[in-house]
Amino acid sequence: MQYTVFENGLDFILSAINNLSVANEGAIDEAEKKRLIKYALLHLSSGIELVFKHHLLQENWTYVFADMNKARKKDLETGDLKSADSETIIGRLENLCDINLNESDKRCLKNLRGRRNKAEHFKLDENILSIESSIHKSISILIKFIAEHYDIEEFSEEERQLFFEIKDAMRGLTQHYDDAKLLARKELEQSGESAIICPECKEKFLVIDGGSVKCCFCKYEDSGESAAEDYVNNVLGMDAYSTIKDGGEYPLYTCLECGCESFVFDYEKGTAICFSCGHQCDIDELSFCSCCGALLYNHADCIEICSDCLDYKINKDD
């Protein structure tokens, strides 16, 4: 049995799409659906990694080794090597091959790998529609990557056949996914609420309602404070430990309107929103107390000091 690296990757991806397509058929019971989606997740992650490795191989065969200083051509030919992990592969595509994936795509692929790791090495306890969303977005990223960085005319007959089968299979899968989003959009319209990006499925169907949130698409539900934390981690791609360790500012604050720790700064968009009360404003409307660092609204007199610190200074002078 022989597969080239690229052919192997495409075959895994086609298997993932086929599994997900069958899982979406109405006659499938819940247990079988879960199993099919699990294998779609596992196979897609493996397929994407192999396609990325193949591109590294085209640039320089040593790039696929975990330690390029220990790269041996013999090990590559036999396949008996310790290859680079997913994070290293993407880093080398950017730094050594001049391929730049945008931050949103990298977060999506990282999310897919995280779920794959749970499924393969421990346990998986996540929303099915959220996993499907992650799979759909990752496939789209991969197809775009192949279209931009490969010449289809150079594919082998087997590789070309697999690639066209992937594109054909994606048409039906995309139709099902679009139908599900249409239902969610109707539900959102009926509610009359505005929506933001859901930290679970990454679709713009999350509604904030009196201290809690609910996604009309994947049915994710949580408190405003927990959802805010999930949004910072999964959508903005930041975690408190790494951000603070690197000297950055973790963009989660106490809301000035409701007092809940669910006020998220999205510096890329220049906006801030509370996941508990729904209060929104531009970041430019806010500042920090020059004494204690507490969040406050900008004042016309430009005095950047909170009321507590101001009271303390007045009483201290007295």
C-alpha cells in the first residue's frame, strides 16, 4: 500500500468530509452520529497536518523534522522520523516558506487541533454543532491554502482525483451547513436581538440576555462572565497566564454599568462589550485610573482618576 504525503493528506480530508456528510443524514441515530463526527475530526486534523508537511517537503526536506539538526535523508525515505508538531509546522510555513496565515485562521486550526487532542488522548465533551463549525471552517482554510500555494496541473492523477472529490463533497456539506445557519438566522430575527460571535461555534449568533448568553446556532449557553472568558480565549486567542507573563494586558474587565467581570476589549475592532448586560462602547471612550488602574469613562476635563482614588486623595489632604 503506497501513498504520497500529499495523497495521504487529501485522502484523510475526503474521509472526514464523507463521515460528516453521513452524520448529517436524517436516518442516523445519535450514537452513530457522534462516532462519525469524532472520526471526521480526527481525520481532518491528520489530513491538514499532512498537507502542510508536504508543502514543507517541497521547500526543503529537513523542514519536516522536529529537530532539523538531526535530519537524515534515510529516515525521511523510510518514514522513521520524529516529525514537527502542528504548531512548529505552521511556524515554519510562515518563517521559512513566507506563507502568512491570518490570525483568525490560525486560531481556528488551533481550536481544531485542541479538540482532536481531546478526542484522541483523553475525552471529548463538546457541542456537536460547534465541532461541525470548526470542521467546516478548517476545510475552507485548507482548500484556500491549496488553491493559493499549489499548482493543480502538477498533481498526480490520484491527487487530482481526490482533490476534485473533496470539492464535490464539500458542495453538499456546505448546503447542509448553510441550511442550519438559515434556521438560526430566522430564530435570531424573531427574537429581535442583535448578536455577536459565539465563542463556541465562532458564528455570529450569540445573544446576551440578562446576565447569561445563548447561541441560536449551536445552542451554547453560559453565564455572562464565563462566556466573556471563553470569548477572550477562543475568539481573541488569548489566555490570562500567557498574556500577563509576556507583559500584555488581559482584555477582560469589570463592567462599568453592571459591575460584572465580563467586559471584553476587542482592540482589533476598537470596541468593548459586556457579556452580562450587553453594554457596548468604543474603546476610545474608556481610560484607566492613573492611580489604581481601574477602568473608567473618559471625562471632558481629562482627569484620569477614579472616584475612589479621588476621595482618598481629598481625605488624605484633609
